[in-house]
Amino acid sequence: MKFLPVLLVLISVLVWAEMPAIPQIALETLPADVKAAIGAAYQEALKNPANAEANGRLGMLLQAYEDYALAEPCYMRATALAPASFDWWYLLGSVQNSRGKRDEAAASLKKALALRPDYQPGQIKLAEVLLDAGRVSAALDGFRKVLASEPDSPLALYGLGRALLSERKPAEALKPLQQAVALHEAFGSAHYSLGMAYRELKKPELARKHLLLYQKYQNQWPSSQDEVLNRVKLLKSGAQDHVSAGVKLGTNRRTAEAIREHLEALRKNPALVQAHVNLIRLYGESNQPAEAEKHYRKAVKLNTNLYESHYNFGVMLLGQQRNNEAKEVFQKALEINPHFAEAHNNLAYLLAGEGKLDDAERHYRLALHNDPTHRVARYGLARVLVARGQIQPAIEELSRLVEKEDQDTPRYLYALGAAYVRSGDIQKGLEITRKAREQAAALGQSDLVALIERDLERFEKRK
């Protein structure tokens, strides 16, 4: 037993020798609120270099702010100091994966799962890493293991489908991918993989349907059940970070949560004008006009020259059918930024509704001058041209709209077909209108299908 203290000292020396140094962090380059959060954890790690919790906490903050290169050595130190800690091995694997170090990530995640084998998000994460590393057979085993205990996991179903696609088995990939989108419709990447599977199987209409749904949902995923990584995300708590989180939630149509994030940003920094600007839109989307107006007034008080404040408020007013007020604020937005295509488009829409077709055409053309890809403005321009009896120019504009295929294409085809009928080319009009019906049906646009069928019957009688 007299050799035990010497042995423990030797082990301790070896552990220290293998550990990377605590990384140097240039705190002076960070925003004030981020500097305060990371700075405190940094000082704690420097004071307690042998404390796994202090090293790991610093790693978590660095990971939260997406500095994976600095987070990795912190987690390496934490795992060396506390090798029986699941969290540190798991988070080490996560940052290694973010850095593209697939083999190291897989090794770290396996060590984590040896400590907590039933952690399902970790099982999925490991299978994803193995798939990205090209170890498809091991990835398939991993996804199937998760599904054996949790058959309704959309992430595991998606992973299984993706792995089968990588093995060129599109027919087998269909079932898990279909289940994934049935469980969570707004799952963009799963729709993309389904589109690829149908393309491989020579089913172009179904491929088109899911690729269009991918465009609609491309930034959306099932909500994360990963409690460990979620704790990391919660550490990113500066005012601007709450705005960024709110913007992401708003993009994913989680409006109530997006509003909460923006309000938290304002609690931390009441003068953060962008939070007010975004809340105008978010409250408008959630049909809370009084709240939208309150934040509009605050945004304008903080900065009168933000065209986005006026534009967002105008959109809210338009949704409330307060058209005269909307027209005024769109004009204010354009006084500040005369190149803002969206404001030109919305003002043109209001002017067309008043029968001021010359002014409407001018603003639609200004929208397209500033953004030639603005399809809604081009559609509006075509409608104005039709209303003025200029059918051939309208056909030219509508023909440009249908060059791109997405969920709006059936509507544009429908308008193009009607324009050809009005021009006297009934046969071509019928041909295009039938194509519009076919595409609308493939996309499940039943209301549009009903409108098209009504007009098809009318067009047929004109032959």
C-alpha cells in the first residue's frame, strides 16, 4: 500500500500531460453582454484548472456562441478530469462533429453512450455522425435500434431513410421518410429526401410535390428532445441572441415563442430597435394590432429613419383592411428607401384596388426594377395589363412567371391560360389551364382546382 500515493501522483501527472491548455480567449473582441458571460466562466476556469465543471462550463458557453475550436479543448480537459461524466463526452462529440471531425466525434459519442446507453438523442446523433462519415451499415444499425424502442421518432425515421438512399435503395427509403413527414409535416429535409427517392423511382409528379414542400419548410425541423444540447443553447442569452432566436422561431412559424424571445431581448436592452421592428410584424401575424402599433410607435421614437418599421406596420394595417393608413406608411418607407421592392409592390396593390392603374403599373415596374425576381410584383403587373386590355404584354409577363416551378406556379399557369383565352387562342389557353389543374391537384390545392375546373368548363364552351 506504500506505493499507492506514488501511483496516484503518477496518474495525475499523466492526465495533466495529456490535457490541452485552457484556450486563450480574446475577450476584448466580444460584445459587452457576451464578454460578461464568457469572461466570468473563463476566469473561473483559470482559477480552478483542475475542476471539470469549470472547464466544461466554459466549453458550453463557447459552444453556445458557436466557437467550436475553443470549446473542444475545454471539453477535452473536462473529460480527462471527469471521465465518468456523460455530458462532457457527449458535448465533446457534438463540437467535434460541428468541426467536421467525424471519427473523433463518433469515438467521443460512443464513450458517452457507454455511460448512458438509453439516451435516445445521443443514439440518433451517433448514427448521424456515422452516416456522414460514410459508415452506412453502422448508421443503419443505429437508426433501427432507436426505432425498435421509439417507432415514432421522426429524426430516426428520417435518418433511416437517408441512409437507405445513400445505399441506392429508394424504394425501401420511402416508408420511413413518408412516416417522418406524416409525424411532422414541416420537416423540410425529410421532404427533400422523399423528393430524391421519388426522382430515383421515376415518379416526377411526386418528386416535384415534395421538393416544393422542401422549399416551403427547408429551415424547419422537429423540436429537439436533446436536453443536454438544449442546456447549451439556453446559455446564449445576450439581447441580440434573443432577437436571433426569435427570428429563427418566426421563420419556423412559431410566432408566440418568437414574440417571447423578442420581449426578453427588450427586457435586457429596451433600446434595441430591431426587436421593436420585428415585433410589429410578429404581432401583426398573430392578429394583435394594438401591440403591433405600440411597438411601431416605440421603434419610430428610437429611430425615425428605419424603413422596415413603416413597412412592417403597413403590412399589419393592410391585413386589418386599413388601406388608407397602409398606403401612407408604405409611402413613408419609400421616402426613406426608394429602392425597396416590397413596399413598391404593396403600394401598387393598393393603388390598383383604387382603380389607379397608371400609378399601380409604375410602382409594380419600380418593384421589378429593384428586384427582377419579385414574382408577386410581376403577377400584379400582369393583372394590371389585363385590366387595361393589354393582353399580349400580360402574356409575356405571365410566361416569365411559370419558368420556375413551386407552389405558386399553378396559380400563375391558371392566369396565363385565362390570358390566352382572352387573346382568342382558346386551344392554347385550354392546354395551359389543364396543366395548371394537374399541378394544383398534385400539390393538394383543392380550392384552386375547383376554380380551375369551373373556368375550364366555361372555356370549353367557347371553342
